[in-house]
Amino acid sequence: MTAEDTFKKYAENWIENNITNVVPIIGSGVNMQAATLEGKKQLLNWDTLIKEIISEFGISASELPTSFLRKWETVLRIVAVNTRGYQPYATEKDLQKKVQGILNSFEEDSKNYSLYKTILDVGFKDIISLNFDRSLSLAGNTKSVKSLSDQKSKDAVTLYRHSQLNNPNSTRIWYPHGDTKRLDTIKLGIRKYGIYINWIESLRGSYMNRWYEEDQKYCNYNRRDWIPPTEWDHIIRTQSITPNWVDIFKSAPLLFIGCSLLPDEWPLWYLLNQRARQTAFLDQKGSPDNRPETVVLSAGSQKPQHLLNSPEYIVNIHFETYDKMWETVLDFFEKNRL
């Protein structure tokens, strides 16, 4: 079966079960494709962002590790060492300001890109953006970012931050890594990722407590011994609790687009592992087909080695070329616009 056929098989299932429940998780590849469709030659991804920063400090790219997180940490240390009396935490804040500035300029240029409008017009209930820029929400004419929580820690704020669009489904766009609207939410580097997992775990624990409670109620009322995902996704999304992206990530079908899901993404992999452990319960009942899908799209001459053999129940749909991948994805979006 070709990648196109495999994708269409999943797409047909999503459409049948209400496509707006699917949660697209978008990475920098979406920004690059959006710019490409507009004929832009200057494409912004994490490599070009780092290159723009290091050029100011005379750092050579050959001095840096291959991992993006470690590139950031290496740049941070080099700048701190070369600046007398400059503590690393101050270096980090200044580098984040530079990232914010670069992305603010990108937002102004990109908010009218057609790809963002195409994605928003599907009317997904939730979209998770792994990018710091707010191009997607600006394309939907939404400038504000909400943090509907009494949590004061700046390390926890990104669990709740989102933009909400004024469309039929009140689409929420979440920023797990932070956003350009608030500098101190931006999460770059190993230290911030490590701290973040503690906060993610606190929400995951609360989520599972609710899930077990609802499971017991469902068993008592219906003489069934597990909740189909269509039921518990509805329960989690509609309960009157503080909205956060962790609950959504745990319960919904996920579609990663323009995101390679590299091992650097520690918080996401932690949650994917916990999500897989939870849904293994469905296999015990002989119903793996009811498990919400985790689909990662990729393209190129080689399949991503870290996604071989379906880790954490991930389905990697790999296309021969990026053009073919985007042709298939755009056709899917266009056919399902509200």
C-alpha cells in the first residue's frame, strides 16, 4: 500500500468519526511549506534560526552538535564564556529575546499565507503548535493568547496557553513550547525541557484519576469493562476543568505534520509513552482498533530510523517526496473545509 493510500485510509476513518476531533500537531515544516507556497525563498526553520543567531557572535556551525537542544546549550555556554561577568541565565534570556525578535518579524510577513487559512478552515477543535510564532492564530485574526489558570509558575504557564478563534468550533491553538507574545514562556534548551516534564506529569496524573473515575461510572451504568475512546475523549474535553494541552494530547487522535518528532522532543515522547501505556488497556480487551491513532507524516529518501517498528503505537506514513506528502495533505484539508 502506498503512503497516499495509507493516509487516505486513516483520513476516511477520521471523517466518518468527525474530523474536527483530530488534533493536528504542527512543526516548523508547516511554516516552511506555507512560505514555499507563497514563492518565498527565505525559509525559516530551526537550523536557519540558529545560524542567524550565531553569526552575530562569530560562532561557526561546525562547532555545534547535531541535536538542536544541544546546539542551543552550546551557543549559550560559548556566549556566556566570552562575555565577562555574564551569567548563563542572563545569556539565555538575551538569546530568547533574539529568537522572539526574529519570529515576530516572521509573523508579520506570514500571517496572510494561504496554508494557514486552509488548515483553520477545516474547523479542528484543537491544534497544537510546536512553533513559538503565532502565525496560525494571526491568520485567524486572533492576536490574544489566554492562560486560563491560577498557576503562577512561568514553567507551568505553557500547559494552559492558547489562542481561541472566533469560528464555528472555537478552535484552540496551543503552544506547548511557549509563544512570542510572552518571552518567559519560550522553552529552549535541556534545562527548560527537564523542568517542564515535572509539570506535565502533574497534569497527567490528574487526567488519569478522572479517566479511572469515569471508567468506573461507565462500567456501573452500562455493564461494560472499558470506555471506548470516543466516550472518554468527549468526557475529557467537555468537563468543566481548566483547559490544557496535555489532556487533549492524551485523549485525541493525533496527526503530526511538518514535525519530525526527533528524540530531542523529551516532553512529547514522555507523554506518548504514557498515552501508549494507557491505551494498551484496549488491547487487553481485544479492541486495538478503538485506540486513538498517533500518525506522524514524513518524506524523503530514508524513513526516520527513530520511528521504525511503531514505537509508542506511532504510525509513520512516509512519502517518497515532500511534494507528494503535501499534495496529499492539502487535498485532505481542501476537501474537508467547513
